[in-house]
Amino acid sequence: MVIAAQFLIIFDLMKFSIILPVRNGGNMVKECVVSILNQTYRQFNLIILDSGSTDDTLSYIQSLDDSRIELYTSASPLAIEENWHRILEVKKNEFITLIGHDDLLMPDYLETMKNLIEENPLASIYQTHFNFINGDGSQTGECKSMPSLMQPEEFVEKALQLKIDLNGTGFMCRSVAYDKVGGIPMYPRLLYSDYALWFSIISKGPVAVAQGQHFSY
């Protein structure tokens, strides 16, 4: 009972960091930020890494009166891989998820991930099913079905055989695991960086997946 109580305390204090690197996000970043701030689970912060926006991205973010937002700017424009590399430099909560400015979270995304972590405390990566959307936010399809639990070897095999849809958004991992592997690799334009990142992290445990669509990519 003592051990169970300790786990409950840890889960009650569970906090997340949602990390949004952006440059000139236009209207898409506004919709993205709104979807994040509307989460039903409130124990999180939103870390925004702006790399020299020249549109109204910065003024929009600065106009938001929300203590959960942490904005980091850059003295000069950065390449996309340089901006995402800054994730290593910022202070993060226990669990992190990365999101592109053209992606959207469903209101129950964090609540779903919290429950998934409670059910699978030994997993290395957490993910949910998701929808594909186009530039105006209209749904164009759903991701391939994923089993609720995948061992590392199965996850790699399914990803390389294109039996699952793999990308940088929606996945959640522990901050210490992310930092330990050196963060997302600085491949040019981040091509295949998401594959390399998740393949590096999963060596420590299985991938747990929530059923149902809880974000849009």
C-alpha cells in the first residue's frame, strides 16, 4: 500500500512540457497554440522557441496572458534544425512532447497521455492515434492502426516497413531520456530526425499507444 501511495503522489504531481519551435507560423500557429492552451489537464507549460519570425507570430504570442507560456527568441534567424536543437538548452518538466506549428492537439491529449503513463509506467515512449489534416485544418485521413504496446524491435520493424505512421508530433517521452540521447539529431531540414530520435530512446522500454485519435498532424 505504501508503494501504491507513492506512485499516486508521483502521478498527481505529473507535469508536462509541450515544446513548439516556430518561425513565421501565421494563422496556423495561432490555432496550434489555442489547441494546446485548451487542454483539460492543466499541469503543463508551453515552451515556444521562435527563431526570428517576421510576421505577427511574436506579437500574437506576447499578447497572450497565460503564465504557462515560456517564450524563447533568437538574436538572428536559425535553420530549422538549429532551432529544434535548442530544446536541449531549456528547462523542461518531467515529460515532453514536440509539436509543429501546423499541428493540433485535441483537448484530451494530455489527459490521455497522463492515463497512458499511469497504465504503463515502464514504457520509454508514449503515443496516441491521430488524424492527418491539410493546410486549412480539414481532416484528410487517419493514421495506421497501432497495437497498444510495442516492444522496441517490433516498433522499429513496423516503422521501417511503413506499417505505422511515424513523425515527430504526438510522441511523449521523459525529458531525461531526450537529453541523454542528445535530442533530435541535426540532420539537414530534420529529414528522418524523428526516426533517429525515437529509435534511440526506445532501447530502454516498450512503446505504449492510446487508442482513439487525440491530435492532428
